[in-house]
Amino acid sequence: MSNVLKTKVGLKQEEEMIFRCDLGNLKMDNLYIDEKNIKENEKIGTSPTKLLALSVLGCLAASFSFCLQKKNFSLSGLEGKAEVTIARNDKGFWRVKKIDVEMNPKIDTPEMRKRADQCRKFFEQYCIISESLRTGFEVSVNLNY
């Protein structure tokens, strides 16, 4: 197995600050990013900030679930929420300052709780998204005219 994996996504501007997302060969209806300054219920899509929070939440939930599967348990349910805190930095730009994640797995038995407690100790380190955000990573930008 290679030590490097790559995936590509894309977008195309539909109008002003609304972009149609291209998720490659994923079979789904159109996904839109909508950063227009209009009321929430009038938006066509979600904001990149919400997608970031959902990425963190989804990755952590998958890591926890995978850990339990490795211990021969499957969850009968898991719900979660992520709250993003956005604030201005020293230069006055809006930045994501924090993402609080709450996950509520359905744990039915003492044996399952014991195995879940084992997973609690290390499942986060397997989440690509949260650990990458915690440690930081390079973002290179090419603006081609």
C-alpha cells in the first residue's frame, strides 16, 4: 500500500457566492456551497465552515465506530453534533477558533461499555481530519488567470 493517497474535489460558480461542488465519481445529487449573506432558510447549500465541522464530526464518528468493530461490536446507533466557534483574529479576519464535538453512541451492555471505554482512549488519533487540523498542514494556492 502506498504511503500517499490523493483525492480531488472541485467547484464551479453558479452565481455570486454560490458554488456547485464536484465530488468526483460519487453518485449523489448536487451539493452546493452557499456563502451569500442571506437568511439561513433561503440558502441553496451550506457554508464551508459547516462542511468543515461535519467533516470533523463524521471522521470522529467513523473512527469510534471502526474501533468498536475491531473489538467485535457494532453500534446500534450513534448521534453527534459539532459546534463551530468563529471569531476575528488580531488582523480582524474571521477564523475558526474551535470545534466542539459531542457524540452519543448507543451503548446497551456493560461489556459494550467496557470496549467503548477502551476505544475512548485512542480513537481520535485515527481520525484524519481532526488530527490534521490539530497539528496543522500545508495549504498551497495557485491562482491562474
